[in-house]
Amino acid sequence: MLVCVACYGDRVAALLETASQLRFYSQGRPGPALPGAASPDAGNPGVMEHSPVLLPAPVQELGLTGLIGLLEGAGAAVLLCGGLTCCALEALRNSGVHVVPWIGGTPDEVAQAWWSDSIQTLKMPGCVGCGTGQRWRRRGGGKTKKVRQVMQEGIIAVTSEGPKLTDMVDPRFGRAAGFVVVDLATMAISYVDNGGSQAMAQGAGIQAAENIAKAGAGIVLSGFVGPKAFQALSAGGIQVIQNVEGMTVGQAVDKFKRGELAVADAPNAPAGGHKVGHTGGHTGGGRGQA
């Protein structure tokens, strides 16, 4: 059986649509053994890597049809990847590919985890058990319930002009200076620099979404978010709270914990543009203020 790992650089792409390379692995087939893997023999054939495929464009531009064609052409039966939309998941599975989403790590360690039946240990933070389709079945109050859970014990990210709670919220998402990541259970904070996205001519929102996903945040607070960034965040299972500006990061976190901020159902800014107004959404605890 041939297994494919969707990668960006030297790691699994946090979002499938940003993947730029496909790495292929098998057990007991010809090819170089992975570093640290057991030597192939009859009882333990080992994990082997095949020649990788550098995509002519990211999966987002290549399209699902192109990706499925590459997987079928290579004979891959399994796709190990990061976050993806329910539509992409359904299309891939309907094509006969067994998809294991929400995986993080280096391609070699992911391949070894797959063959050693420990792939669940590499699930992204908050995604253990995801990938069965149940994640997308939203019944009444489902989104609000998730927000309330994050309010008590989750991890959120806030677009920020600096690394401290006293710094101002950066109203931009894709080109924000960085993100203050807050663990609400302990109120420990860390900072994710977003300078690389600021320098990009295009795709800044998608790259910023990948940075958020790698940080393990379940919700992001920002001023305005464009459609591509909103789609990328949704694909990664990250909810979006918009229209947060004119306050410090600490004030924004306090408003979120009090349930005064609303989760958005749609982006509030055009592609590459400025905020166009408030957008409706489910509230995270009651008052629904943005």
C-alpha cells in the first residue's frame, strides 16, 4: 500500500490547500529506508520513501481534481494531511482515497506513525477523533457550545501590534504584525510573529491561517478578515471573531471571556480590501456584541 503525506516545506501542510509537495511512503517496497527505521527483513519490512512530487502550484490552485489525479496516478491509497473542508474530505473519499486529516509533524515521523498504528498521537491540538464527518454536523447551539468550551479551557489567538496583552489589537488579519496566543486555562501567553505574511504579495491571509493552525488556536480574534483567509481558517477548524479593534489584546480577551463577542458566519472584508461592515454570527455566551 502506498501512503501520501501532503506537505508544505519540511512539515505536513497545516491546511491541505496550502500543500506544495506530496511525499509517498510504503512498507517493504524498494526505496531508501527512513532514518532511524528498522532494517527491512521478512518480519519487519520497514518504511520506505519513494520519490516526492513537487506540485506545480499549491493544492488550492491545482484543484481537487488535479490532486485526485496525481494520487490515482501514483497509486496512493491513503492521504495523510492537515486541515481541510468537509467538501474536500467528501470528494477525496468518494474518489476512493482513504483520508486521515488533522495530522501534524514531519512527513517521516507521520509515515512511521501510520505504519506503527500510532497516527492518532500526531493529531493537531483539539482534533483527536476528528475526521469522521461528525465534526461538520452542526445542530442547534453546536457552535455556541464549542465557543463556551473554548472560553473556559481553550486556546485563542488575537491579531496584535506587539507580543504583550497591553499591545493594541491589529485590525488586519493576513498582514497583522503577529498573534498573541492565549491559553485560557492558565492565561499563559505566547507570540507568533507574522512578518513573513506581511512581505507576501498575495496569499498573506492563507499563510497567516496556517500560522494560527500550527499554534493550536481554536478561535481567532481580529478586526477584518477577507474571504480567502476566512475559508482557510474554516478549513482548519478555526472559528473567527471579527470587528475587534480599538482596544488592547487584554481587553479583547476579557470581552471574549465575558461572552461579549460574536463568532462570524462570513468574512467582513473583500479580497485584499478593507472592512465592509459587521457580519452576523452566533454569540459566545450571550450578548452578541462585536
